[in-house]
Amino acid sequence: MTFRPASTALNHITVLDLTQVRSGPTAVRQLADWGANVIKIEMPASGDDGGGMGGPRAGSDFQNLHRNKRSLTLNLKTPQGLEVFRKLAATADVVVENFRPAVKHRLGIAYEDLKALNPGIVLASISGFGQDGPYRDRPGFDQIAQGMGGLMSITGLPGQGPVRVGIPIADLCAGIFCAQGVLTALLEREVSGEGQWIQTSLLQAQAFLLDFQAARWLVDGEVPQQAGNNHPTVIPTGVFKTADGHINIACAGQAIWLRLCEALGTTEWNDDPEFADPQARSANRNRLNAIIEDRLKSASSAEWIAVLNEAGVPCGEINSIDEVFENPQIKHLGMAQPVHSTERGDTHLVGQPIIMSRTPSTISEPPPTCGQHTDAILGDLGYSAREIAEMREDSVI
């Protein structure tokens, strides 16, 4: 077997990856990075450009999404291609797909079909809006979910109009939630011996991510609005100008407020009734922010960060992406992991944000070339070299 796991944590789990674009590949990457034997199934005609799999194969996006996986070309629209897939599914642990809901039924690889082959199989499905319901057949896209899921209504400056966030957060989180669902199903299978169908969608992920903003509506009947860089309920928390730039300060609770006043040398603010307690500071947010900024302009960002951290006031610089990966703590945590890519040579990709003491995640393999492991995977299934050659001639692989 040509499988070098990225970790020993999940190296006993085999995953068939039918995903495209971002949410599905994100889910599978989570499993691959923890050692699962991921077989990424691609159409033979897709070639080496990546197509819908995350941009061109040599592109940074594809490279980051598809590491630690093996590639099998397989045409599921042919009877023999489906036969090969069913053989794989009969012994696999997980299938992950993000087709539109009807596609897997049309192909004959819906949960009921897979369960008949393998009662322990876990099918994970990601869609734009859910596997059923009135929006079931709508095409899904991250920014559409950000808007429909409420995020764009609370992002940006007051009165600015809706603003998307700078990453495909609905896609990414749908993928992460899907991976969590897979792991939960695998743990439950240890008790029941049965697999199950787990489902999530971009819209569900985005609604869940509203978190306390959603609770403000569901519990208190309050509709959150845009607050810009200010925290909507914890004040003063936001972006503040200094002599040479900007910093974030997060002042949650009375104790930290008192520390802030002490660190800024403005203990007289404690006696101002407009700032006496959280409710007063909320009512007078604009005045408070203005006088904090006026004080911060007397020194540089680095100087204030040192002073405030020493005083126990949460604060930090506001980095550009290049500065993030030059940050000494990010370097210490190993968030940029080295890899030798077939297309790019020596480079770095974003590592997992979880540290495990015995079974760490690594980037053991770069993204595969299209069909790189086809012969080896089919050989493991028992196909002869001649049968594999015939399938290639017939465009099955």
C-alpha cells in the first residue's frame, strides 16, 4: 500500500473523498491531516489543472487543501467505475461528498445504497442549504450563505451596508463541522457497530456561527446591528489608534477596566459617572473611545502593547498576513509547515491548530498528481495489471 499517514491518530480509517471546491475538501483535509487513508476520487478527464477541486493544481489554494491524500481517477458515470467504487466502499469507513442532494441518488451511491454494501459505513454530506427542505436544490456558495445566514448584516461599519468577511467562513466551518460529525459517528459506531448518514450545510454552519449574536435575538428579541471594530456588548473593546498605527484592546469586566485606567495613567476616569460601570460605558462608548485614542497617541503600538500586557489588559497588534507568519508565537506553534510539492518544490502550508502529545499531525505528503495512486489502489483491490490497463483504455480510470 502506498499510504504514508500524516499521523497515527486515524491511520486505521479509510475515507473515500468525492468532494470538490472547498467545504468538502476542508472536511477531508481534517481527516487526512490526522492520518486517515484518504482516497481522493477524480474524473479521468479532469487532467492536472485541478478543475473544480480548488483551482489549478499548482495554485496555493489547491496545494493547501489537498495535502496528505492519494488520488484515484475513476469515472462514476460508467458501470465499471461504479463497480470499482462499490468495492472500495465495501471496506471503507467513510465517504464524504458535497454534490447537490440529488446527484448521489442518481449515481446509486446514496446512504441506503452504501449501507447495503457496508453497514458500518459513515456517509458525510455537505450541501448549500440541506438535503431536504424548500431550498434543497439551490446551488450553494460561501458568500450567499454569509448573507442568508446573517453574518453580512453584522459585519462592517454602522450604516455601511452589508459586508462579507475576508475568508470563506461558511465553507470552512461547514467542512470542519462535517469532520466533527464524522468523528462523532465513528465513536458511536464503536458502541452500535453501525454507521450513519451525517449532514450539514453552508447555511446551517453560518447560522450556528452567529453564536451569541443569534442568542441575542432568540433569547432577548434583540436584532444585532453592525458595530464595526467595536465589540457589540463588551466596552471598551475595539481598534484604537496609536502614535504609529493601530492596536486591539479588549476590556471585559470591571477588573480589567480598572487595570486599563491604571496602565494608561488615567485613574481619574474611575470617578467619571459616565464610565462608572459597563452599562454607563456602553451608553457613552463614543466619548470613551475618543479619549482612549487621545491617550494612546502619545506612544507607539509596541510601547502600548508592552505596557498593557504587563498590566494584564488583553491587547495586540493588528497584523497583515505576512506579519502573521513572522510573529514569534506563530513560528513557535509551527503554523507554517514545510512540504516538498511536486508542482511548487519546497514550500510551506498551513498546519493544524491542534497539538496532540502522542499523535501529532504532520504534512507527510504533498497534494497528489491526478491519478497518481490509481494503479496502486486498484492493485490493492485485486485488479490485475491487464485489467487496470483495459480500464484505462475504456476511460474508466
